[in-house]
Amino acid sequence: MTAWHASSRAIIWAMIALLLAPVSAFADPKPKEWNPNIEPSNFVTTVDNPYFRLVPGRVMRYEVTGGKGGNETLVVEVRTDKKPILNVMTTIVIETLTIDGQTAEISENWFAQDTDGNVWYFGEATQDFQNGQPGSTSGSWQAGVAGAKPGIVMPAHPETGSTFFQEHAPGVAEDMATIISTTETVTVQYGTFSNVVKTKDWNPLEHGRVEHKFYASGIGLIMEKSGNETLELVSVN
């Protein structure tokens, strides 16, 4: 998932009793199995989890500092149309990364929320650009294709210590995260937020890379840190 995809991507809630039933914390900090049974009737048409709210038509703009490139900007647009995946109507989110005003990557992401309030990630179609020309589509995946399975990007009730898969496409996308705080206070260009959820994110396919993401109630992602690079929210329209 590309919340600032050119430099990174990125979250397995816990083991779910029968999935889509109430989620409970999983003792093992590194879950090894994930086999969700997706029932379309257990999903709703809106995504209104406070920490991952997708408002149709909303556009969020982020800026990257400390990166290796030039002036990096990420624009995230929540579309009004839907995409059916595994017979679930997912919300489409388009992410466009530009460097010095030139498009570096465009990613179409698909999310859906279950009746308990967990937000699921059903995949992405990503396209890199080099000097304005289409390049790699590495990292693209879709639940139900080539063994890929949806993961959970934000649980209904974030709890410190919970570890979960966000993506589960073996060998392609295997992002995971642990919630390490739910009481952070964070200031970004857009404002100051309290009771922020902080996660530690990593990918077994990218050894040594660790990210920290910060989610504010009513907004969603407000900041992401990876090494010396910081992505922060600038505006919401």
C-alpha cells in the first residue's frame, strides 16, 4: 500500500475467531497464518472507522521532507465509485506521488469495512513512472488473484500490542504492523492531534526497513516516518 509509495508501502490485526467476527489480540507477535473467509454480507458500503475514514470526494495532500529526491508531494483522493472484489464492493482510493512536479507513481487502492468496523485492504494496482514514462508495476496485487488474500489496514478498536497483516500476497506484498500506542499527540502542518494511533510497520520482503505511521481520529493517516524521511499531512479538502 502506498501511503508515500515511492519510498515505502504499508498493516495482521490479530487472529480472528472465525474472521469477520469480533477481533481478539493474537499472542504471537509475528502471525504466521492468514486465511480469511470473506463473506460479502458481512461488509458495509461505507468506510467510517474513525482512524481510517474514507469520505467520498475527499482529497488529502501530504509533503515529504528529508527524502533523497526533490520536492515530493502525495495526493490521496477517495473516489465516489466502487470496485467489486470477491463480491465485496470496495472503496477506490487513488494515490499520486509527484517529485518536482513530475508524476513518479500512481496507485489505485481498494478498501472495505466489515460490520464490526474493521477496515480491510483488498489490493492495489500501482504504476511507477520514469521521466514521465510508465515503468514498473511491481507490488500490484488483488485479493482472490494468484493466492492473494485481503488483510486488515485498521482494526475497529486499535489495541496496543496487536500485530496484524495488512497485505497478504506471498512474495509480492506482505506488509505487517504492530500498534505501539493509542495516546500519541502529534503536530503536522495541518494541525495538532491527540489520542493518535501509532504503528510500527515492516515488510518481511524488505529486510531492515521499519516505518512508523500515525493515525488521527476523523482523518486517518497524518504522518509517516522512515529513517530521515517524514510524510506529513498538509491539507484536507
